[in-house]
Amino acid sequence: MKTIFTIALLSIAAIGYSQKMVNPIIKGYGGIYDLPDAEEKVDPSLDYNIIVEVVRASEKPEDVNWALNNVARLMNLHAMSGVPKDKLHVVLAIHGPAAFTVRNNEEYKKEYGVDNPNLGIYKELQDAGVKIVVCGQSLIARKIDSDKMVPGIKVASSMLTTMTTYQLKGYAMLIF
């Protein structure tokens, strides 16, 4: 009887703590959990200027890039916390192995034999106001044709100069 009571009590507690992931801005990616009792919270009155260095390669060519999904989480976390869209200024500086994700579907499929799984997340990030640039140095080094990229992604002269420029403009830096 004591064991049954303990199992029932633990089951009720687990139901009370279980939550469903939410996606307030980036609907298809970057699911997060609401933590209304958290002690450290986002201040929705601030302007969030964030530059993200995206360097991590995809684990598998058929999977959405982890770093891009983490940017979607960043956007969703700030939105869930009440930061208005006009106070959230995010720039991605893509380089290194992550540069392969910017190929359009035809080029990506030629290289990997699968559709580019990052097309949807790039579109949602752009629709949410994220500025996305790719390092021109990385494009040349990896022989990626800048005319055959995901629409809306711009070429920067380099990730290095993009990062330093935005840091000097007061942007907080994250690396994924």
C-alpha cells in the first residue's frame, strides 16, 4: 500500500511539473519552456543588441544546424519574456563549417544528397527580423558560390570584421 501511494504521489508531482515547449516567435524551431518562477529574468524594457558567431557545423546533413536552432531558442526566450520585437536586434555572422548551411537547396542537395534542412529556419529567422550575413572569406575558402545561397543572406567581407564592428557598436557577443 505504501508503494502504491508513493507511486501515485510521484505521478501527480510529475504531471504538475511537466510542461509543453512553446515557440512564441520562431514557430517551427527553438522550442523552450516557460519558467514563471525563475529568479533571474529578462528585462523587457531593455534593447537587446546581440551578435551571434555561428561556426558549428551540422552533425548530419539532413539535420537542422544546432547553432541555428539555438538562435531560434534565443529569439523565443526573449519573446516569451516580453521583449517586444522592436527591442530585439540580432545579427548572425556565419563562418567556418557552418557556411555550408547557406547553400540553396539545389547546391546543398548536389553536395549532400538531401534537401537543405536549414531553409525553413533561415526564413523564420529572417521573418523575425534577424540579420544574417556569411563570411565572404569562408565562402571563398570552401568554394561556395555566393550566387547560389539561401535568399536573403548577405555576404560580409569577413566574420572577423563583422564581429568587431558590432561589438564596438555595443552588441553583446555569443558564439554557437
